[in-house]
Amino acid sequence: MVRRLVSREFLWRAPVWQADVDAFGEVHNVSLLRLLQEAATRASTDAGFDASYYDRTGLMWLVRRTGVTLMSPARYGDELTVRTWIADFRRVRSQREYEILAGDRRVARAFSDWVFVDRTTGRPRRIPEEWHTTFATDGMPPIERTTFPEAIPPDGATTRTRRIELHELDALRHVNNSNYVAHLEQAAFDRFESADAPFSIQSPSRGRFRAVRHDLEYLDAALYGETIEVTIWPTEVTEHEVEFHVHLHRGDPRRPMLQARSRYAWTTTEGPVAMPAPLRESLAKP
């Protein structure tokens, strides 16, 4: 991949806290996405667009889509470096890209597609010229956005009900974008359990599922106390990996408030390995 030339990069370093680590000794993916959000906020502030700027102008950024590729796990004791830069501007949208490193080891690569909006109405607003001046991308053309693949859940897709709780909310009083990953991964592990691979038998030494990619498109915000439904179904099963499509919705899976594609690899301490054949066959069923 050819790296795009940019006028400004921002680096931020943060330690891995014990509370960031999951049951397999690796950093929660929710925590990694929170790092991306914090790095974007700090990068904006470093460029002069701090909280007072947004208060004064009545504008704000909302995430429309986030994609993250997970390359190697981060663990307690690592110091993570987040490198971030704006890759392009369109009229009301901007794509920010990220790289997370633990020393010289790449942990993740990610992007977020942001929309500039009026804080009161939520309507898109043209990105002011000062943003173009500050984050000029050296004349590079806008990045081509790929359309999120439309999908209709097949008969037999698994649906679970969730309640939106207080700890999931952000300052805007809706679910923080990073927290949706927890719903996606819980749905996947529920599906693994129905395929005879429950959490209780998964371990780094014998074999376990590890998320290697998430791609989320945010269409509407979930609010406190809402009961939402999470519908999940497999779209591809290979020797080593399974990919799921997931819809979060308010009762109609054809009208998602969030849609996502998530990919999981069957791994051991030695890295990705072939799934047991019965597990692969069970996962291939809707």
C-alpha cells in the first residue's frame, strides 16, 4: 500500500492498564477503539481545535464508519503508541487513519470516517477552510469510500436481546461508538457456544477464537434503557477463520441501527491454526 503524504501527524503514548486486559490476557478491543477516539480528540486539540472551538462554533464530529484490522495482541505491561493522521477531506466528511504499535510490533491498523455536523440539529455542515489549511493532504485526491455491503439476515440467523446500560453511554447520552464492539463480540461468542465451542473450552494453548477484523457502520444511536436486538449470521467460513455479518436493530433486522462485519481466527499460542472440522461445519450453518 502506498502511504499518503500528510502535513500533520500526531503521536500519543499510553500504557496498558490491568483493567484493559480480557480473559485471554489481551487488551479488549473496546479499549483499543477507545484509544483511537482519544487519539483523534488529542490530535484535534493539538492542532488548535479544542473543546472551546467546538463550543464556540456549535459544531462537532460524528463517526459514520470505523474499520480496524487486528494484527497482534497487546498485553498488560505494553506501552502503546498511537499514530494518527487525516487522510482526506470531502465536503462534510473526513477520513482519519491510525496505527497502534507496541514497541516495533504493529498491534492494529484502523480508519474512521467522520462527518462534520451541527451540534444542535445533527445536520452535516461543510468543513471550514481552516481545517483544510491545517490538515492539508498535499494535493492528494479524496479516498474512495466503499459502500458497506447490504445484507438481509437469512432464515435461522441467531438473534439475542440486549438492554442498553448506563456504563455504555458517552457525554452525548448515547452509546459510545467503541462500546458496540462488545455487543458484536458477545454475539459471536454466543454463536460459538451454539456451535459447540463455548467460552469454557477455549484457551490460548488448545485453541480459541480471536477477532482479527471489525468493520462497523453507524446508522443510528442507541439510547439508555432501550432494548435492542442483535442478529448475527455467518457469511464466510474458511479453514482458519469465520466471518459474521451483524445487525443491531429495534426489532426489524432489515432496518439496522448499526451493521457490522466481524472476522475471527481460530488461534493458539503459535498463531492461527485450522479449526476442527466439526466446528467449521457447525459454524457454516445459519
